[in-house]
Amino acid sequence: QKIIPAISNHQDLKAFFETSLIYGILMNFQLAQLPELILEMKAKQKKVLIHSELIKGLSSDEFGAIYLIQTLHVDGIISSKPKVIEVCKKRKVIGILRFFLKDSISLAQSIEVARKVNPDYIEVLPALSIDIIPEIKNQLEANIMMGGLIRSKDHVKACLKAGAIAVTTSNRDFWKI
């Protein structure tokens, strides 16, 4: 799946259900809403990824991750926290380590963290940093996703052409590329 919808409200969720896409990211919801949303997604044969740092009321640490995995049975978690990714690996769910790149130092630190935790995937933000994909791929084994500040379908295509395996986006116009 080349596009992974970032779903922040019920209208987005409804639009996601109308696509043939399998994976979707839930974010900006309240913790109390998650059980129902996850059941609804699974009933429609969708795979649930949770951005653990963007769920209101959820502790974004390893204990929050254990709750998401054991109690809510999510398929994967996106987090910038290495301990969360370690929990995902131990519990055999998808762990996506989020990099937010603002300078060379943050890139070097992110690569060092990724080497230690060996995530299944890395999500690099902002997606404006397309030219950095080959450098990351040369240093790490993980597959790379790009997200953040996606402005056009051409931008999505450029991310994929540069070596990203997928693009995460909340813009519904790009969910059908």
C-alpha cells in the first residue's frame, strides 16, 4: 500500500472505508473512542495503526503501547519513542519509528536510535526532506515512509520515486493515487 491515510475524525474514517486501502492511522481521537473505532475498522477488514503520541488521554510510553496491543489489538503503533518500538517488536506488531528532521543533528540522532531499536518501518517528517531518503537507506535496514506537509500528488509520487515505500497523509484527495 503506497498511501496510508492519517485519520483524525469520523468524516475521514468514513472516507477511508470507501477506499480499497487496508492500512489506516488513527490519530487525534480520544482514548475512550478507540475501542469502537478499532472494532469498526476490523469489521471492515482494515488494519489499525495508532499514532500513540496523538491520542488524547493515552500515555505515549511503553505502558500505553501494551494497552493498545493487549487490550485493543491494534496492528501497529507509530511513535518517536524507542521503548514503544521495543514493545511492538516483543509483541509482534508493526512498530513505526517516527523521525522529525529539523537539522543534521536530529538526523544523526534519529539514525542512532533506529540502529538500536531496529524498527519495522521509519516514518520521516517532513516529507520535504525527500533528498535524505538515500542517506537513511544507506545506513539502516528499515523501510521508509514519508509524511507531513504533502502538498500535491506530484509530491507523493516524488517521495515514492526517491525510495519511500509509502506516504502517510491526512489529505483525502491523495488517498486515491
